[in-house]
Amino acid sequence: MKHKLFFVYTGIVLAMLFWALSFIWFKMANEYFPPVTIVLLRLIISSFFLWFFSKATGALQKLDRKDRGAIIVLTLFNPFLYFIGESYGLTWVSSTTGAVIISTIPLFTPFAAHYFLKERLTLMNYLGIFLSFAGVLLILYRPQGWQASWQGLAFLLFAVFCAVAYTLLLARLSVRYNALSLVTWQNALGALFFIPLFFLLDYPRLSPTSFKWEGLLPVLELALFASSAAFVLFAVGIKEIGAARTNIFSNLIPAITALFAWLLLDEWLDLRKAAGIGIVIAGLFLSQITSSFLRRLMQRISGIPYQE
């Protein structure tokens, strides 16, 4: 059991690493392709890769007729509506403000998971969630403060709602389907949803000269790591440890981004950012403490043997 949890937690951290790097890959791809084109290409590549891999391994499960509507709704929430809310929101507000709003997803998820999925968290878990969010705010804080328009906030809050709804629905479906199947169907349907937007928004201004290896490589990295591996590992985490305790790891994304900006882009990692990263990690540890762990700890302190 401990070995299984080790691999689950390692997979979740890898998913956050891939999603943190996706900001860099997206920026590189955006020099050659407009946003909708990038999303459509990464979903198409991801769908083919996952389909061939799942067919070769025998892991692809057929969807029951009763679940087809749920898969469509799942895909509408993420990647379709979430991407629209986040992208349009970031056109109205700064990236820092946008990151703060998006980082509230782990704050709302535990309450939604408790109400809809009956997931139980300890007081220590909630303390860890809020502590981790405080670390994110410390990493993203700027002395000049944040300015935001109501339009941008509305779009970003809509994206937050879609992300929470996606997580809850994914948790329900993961009981009946493996992670590989869910992500394969989700990305294939997502590509279909984005095709009309592509022809409406991007196709008229897309140039054949844009298709260069320098632009296609980050799209390929987005497809294989951010849209394929990360979503599969995230889905496994939700199935094994629950929606709330998995989603809190998304607070690692700005911390990882700050570290890579320091290591790769020579951005200064000051004491405030370093402290914020430490607080995020401390909050993550607290958010994963279970009731049984607390009982074992208290009984060891008191000298009373723990019994399962």
C-alpha cells in the first residue's frame, strides 16, 4: 500500500511539473501559432498517441451508453470551457492576477468534494489547503498590487467553476473507467469541440510558414506531457486519494514555475519567493495527513499501541 501511494504521489507531482512547464511550451509555440490552433493541435496529437497506446496495451475501455453524456459534459468543462474562460480572462487582467484567481481552484474543490462526493477532510487538511494558498499568494505578490477588470475576473471565475466541476465529474467517472480511457475520450472529444473555433478564429490568418519545427516541437511537448501524461496521472491521483487532496497539488505549479524561471531564465529568486515555495510545500504535507495518521501519531505520543 505504501509503495502504491508513493507512485501515486510521484505521478501527481510529475503532472504538476508538466503543467508548470506547459506555460513555457505554450509561450514558445505561440510565437508561431495562435492559441486555438495550439490547443487543437495538441489535442489531436494527444488523442492519436493515447489511442494507439491504450489499444496496444489493451487498456482502452468502451463507454457505456449511460456514460456518454457524462463524458461530453466532462469535455465541455475541460478542456473546452475552461480554456475559453482562462484565455479570455487573461486578455483583461495581468498574468499575476490571473494566476491568483486560478490558484483558488484547490480552495473551492474540498468544499465541493465534501458536498457532492462526501469526501471527508480533517481540520489539518483544511489548514494545509489555506496555508498552501497563502504560499502561492506570497510567490505571486507584487508591491504595486493587482489591478483587474470585472470582465476578466468574470471569465477567470468561470474557468475556476469549470475546473472544479471537471474534477468532481472526473472523480465519479474514475470509479468505472481507468484514467487512460477517460483522458483518451476526453481529448478526442475536445479536439472535435475546438475544430469550429479553429475555422472561425484562426484558419483565416494561419500561414503555412508557421509550420516550422521550432513551433511544432513545443506543441508536441504540450501534447505528450501536458495533455496526455499529466491528465492521466492527475486522474489516477483523484481515483486513489480523492479530488480535494489531489487538486491541492496544483498550488505547486507557480512554485515550480518560479524555480524554473530562476534556473533556466535567470530570474531572481528572492527571499519572498523562496519563503512562499516553502510554505506551499508545508501546506501540501498538512493537506495530505489522514485521520488514521493523526490517531497513530497521538497514540504513539501517549504510549498507547495503535490498532487498525
